[in-house]
Amino acid sequence: MKKEILRFSDVTYIYHTVRGETIAAQDLSFSVDEGEFVAIIGPSGCGKTTLLSLAAGLMKPSAGTVESRGSFGYMLQRDELFPWRTIEKNICLPLEIKRQTAPEHRARARELAVKYGLGDFLDSYPGQLSGGMRQRAALIRTLATDPDILLLDEPFSALDYQTRLNVTEDVSEIIRSEQKTALLITHDISEAISLADRVLVLTRRPARVAHTHTLDFEVGNPLKRREQANFSGWFERLWRELNE
Amino acid sequence: MKHNLTECSDEHMTFLKRRKKRRALIWALRLGLLALLLGVWELVTRVGWADPFLTSSPSRIGATIASLYRDGSLFYHIGVTLAETLAGFAIAVVLGCGVALALWWSDLLREVLEPYIVVLNALPKIALGPLIIIWFGTGSTAIVFMTVLVGIIVCILHMLSAFIATDKNKILLLRSMGATKWQILRKLVIPSSLASFISMLKVAVGMAWIGSIMGEYIVSRAGLGYLIVYGGQVFKLDLVMSATCILCLLAAGMYFLVALLEKAIVKNADR
Ligand SMILES: Nc1ncnc2c1ncn2[C@@H]1O[C@H](COP(=O)(O)OP(=O)(O)OP(=O)(O)O)[C@@H](O)[C@H]1O
Ligand SMILES: [Mg+2]
């Protein structure tokens, strides 16, 4: 029996500005189980980023409830590494913020970096790394505090296609081997299909869940998935639903 | 990126050589221009096309500075002005950054104070001269106060706009890690404003000179600004020109120091 780790119940969120109000989400309900990889796709501007901010508790819903168990790691579209810090110091940033200054925390972060191929770059500055490596460093920074849920807001969309495939591959491997729960937001249908256990399709703004699909792949590896026979079937289906 | 200089191509060597040559040419022309200006100035006063009583001349400036040096007042006046300028500069920068931080911290404070800052920025500070004399007397305190007054608004506005321009996504990232406002300030806002801080220093140096000389015009009994005013009043143009030349050198020197500081910090910041 899977345990629920995040639940949105009839969540509504309204942005207020002088010009008026924008309903970004309305009666939005869904839940995520522990260890699950959920992808959320939706038309641009429908309220996806809003949804993540609500999940992370950075904003309170106007109505409804967001319940979660566990801690969050947030990863943004661009790596947002601090250019004046070395990679090691960037990776340890969340530890500093959370005042987890004990040496074993640092050692864990370093270990992660070494394990995922950044060992030689710990003393480098972000400007010296390629886009793909920077994004990997950003993921390791997200993992440094050992969060229970990863919130990924289009983390690959700033990368070029080739790098993107590779980084998606890396990230998928890292997230699965660390057995994390992940909530991935993306524009990219094939990215969602190649990574997730379950895909939620959102409506246009205000966002609601239009469809939920549990994907039936035997393999977890994104590149292998792309070669599977049912990949294109899923793609067409989601594409249709997205454009309804 | 580091390049290994021993391994660079011939073409790159010629490129570097040409660059070096060009730098040398530019410096030669700069110095030549200076020599030309001084030469022409000297010449026209010597042959009587211009009255040295009104225009002074390089040789007379030299003589004036030498006599100031001999009676021991040269370094006294330089010291007075330099001390006032540096004190005013330091206070304006420190106080200005402090105020900018406070304004960044509290939106309410910022919105409340905005019109005051705008007015203070627009106000010609020299209009406050009489008030300053009455409040602070005619000593160095008044001049330092004037210097601070002239410089601080620029510091505040410059730094505030830098603080406010901090990348919103990076703030979001820190907030998602549970950062407090104080942590956001220390880990992100201040370090990312370093470049702006330096460019602010460059502006503030200029402002400090304006402030201190303006202050000396109104109240002082010593300093380069005083020499200029005094020289003007007694029609000793040599003295006016001498003090102005020294001022040029000092201002340039101070700007140069800030530029050096910039180089050092930038080198440190993004290797
Ligand atoms: N701070 C804000 N104030 C007012 N309106 C906002 C604010 N942030 C977002 N919105 C509006 O809310 C809606 C949803 O925004 P959100 O950023 O969540 O969408 P999104 O699906 O992430 O968009 P994108 O696909 O461009 O990333 C948009 O119409 C946006 O204009
Ligand atoms: Mg978004």
C-alpha cells in the first residue's frame, strides 16, 4: 500500500494586482504517492508554476487545502547557481540556509557530487561548466538536504536538445536511484512520457486536472522509453488532450 | 578560460604585439597632447598674446607650487582637503549603503520616504550652505557634512536600485530552501550587488570632491578650495590655477585607486 505524500484538495489560487485578479487555479485536486514520479503538463500560462509554489508552501491557497508530509527541494528552469560561489559552495547552499553545518551533511553533499560526475568540478565556478553540468549541479544542490519531494519546474527547458536528452537521462537516473518522490512540470509531452510514472494533464487557466494517466512502460530509462512501441501512442493521446 | 601562453599560435602573437603597440601609441599621444597644451599655454603668455596675469602659465604655476611647498602650506592645504574629502566619502558610502539596506528591507519605509529622497536629490545642496554654517560653524565639520550631503543620495539611489534588481528567481530559490530575509540579504542580495557597489564608489568619489570643494568655497579657512576662492578674491590667478591643477591630480589619483580596487575585486569574483 502506497503512502500519500502530497495532496491538493479543491485548491483555488487567485493573484491580486491593481489591474484586477487572475484565477490561476480552481478546484484543483490531485495527490502524489511516496516514491512516485508525477509529471504535470499543461498549456503555457495555465498555472503550473503557481501549483508548485503552493505545493512548496511558498504561497497559501485562496481556498482548499494543500497537505504534505516531508520536506521539499525546488529546482527551477534555469540552474540559478550563484556565480560567485564554487560548485561545492553552491551545492552546500541549502545546508547553510537550513543551518545543517555538521560535517557529515557536507560530506553527503560532496559524495553526491562525486557520485554523479561533478567530483572534479567542486572547486570550479559555475561559469566554467557547461549548461548540462550546471543543471546537474543544480539538481545535486536540490538533493543536498535530502528532501522527500522534488519539485521540478521545467528544469530542462533552457537546455539545447542534445544536452537536454542527456541531462534528462542523468536526472532520471539520479532521482530513481535516490528513490525520491518527484513532481515535474513541463511543456514537453515527450519529456513527461519518458520520465514519469503518472502524467496529469491540466486545463487552460484556471488550472484543473483534466486527465490522469498511469503510464505502462516496462522500463524506467528515458531514452529506452522513447524507443518503445507505445511511446508514440501516448504522445498522440496527450497531445490531443493538451489541445482540447 | 585560461590560455597557455607558450602554446599560442603565431597569429595570436602578432595580435598581442599589435595590441601592445597600440597601447603604447595611445599613451604617447596622451602625453604628447598634454605637453602640447602646456607648451602652447606657456608660449602664448611668453610672447604676450595672452596676459599671464589673467591666464597664468605653466611656469608660474610651477613657481607658485614651489613657494607653497617652501613655506610649508602646500601639504597642509592638500591634507585638509584630502581629509575632508575622504571622511565625507567614507561616511556617505557607509551611511548610504545602510540607508539603502533599510529601504530594501522595508517596503513600507521605502514608499514612505520616496518623495523625500526625490526632493533631496533634486535640491541643489549649496542652497543649504548658510544653514550648515550656522549649525556646524566654519570648521571642517561643516565641510564634511556638505560632502556627505552631496554624496549620500547618489549612494542610496544607486545601491537601492541594485538591491531591488536582485534576481527574483534566485530569491524564490532561497525562499524554497526556507531562507529568512536576513539570509537572503547576506547570501544573495549583498554579493550580487558587488559590481554596482564599485560603480557607485566611482560616482561617489567624484561627488565627494564636489562636496568638499563646494564646502570650502562657502566656509573654510584652509584647503585647496579655500586657496582657489582666496586666489580669486585677491586676483592671484597663479594660485587659483595651481590649486586647480593639484585638485585634478588628486581627483584622478583617487579615481585610479577605486579602479584598482575594482580590478582586484572583479578578478576575485569571477575567476
Ligand atoms: N505574481 C503574479 N501576479 C499576478 N499574476 C500572476 C503572478 N504570477 C503569475 N500570474 C498569472 O497567473 C497565471 C499562471 O501563472 P503561472 O506562472 O503559474 O503559469 P505557468 O503555467 O507556470 O506558465 P508558463 O507555462 O509560462 O511557465 C498566468 O496567467 C500569470 O499571468
Ligand atoms: Mg511556469
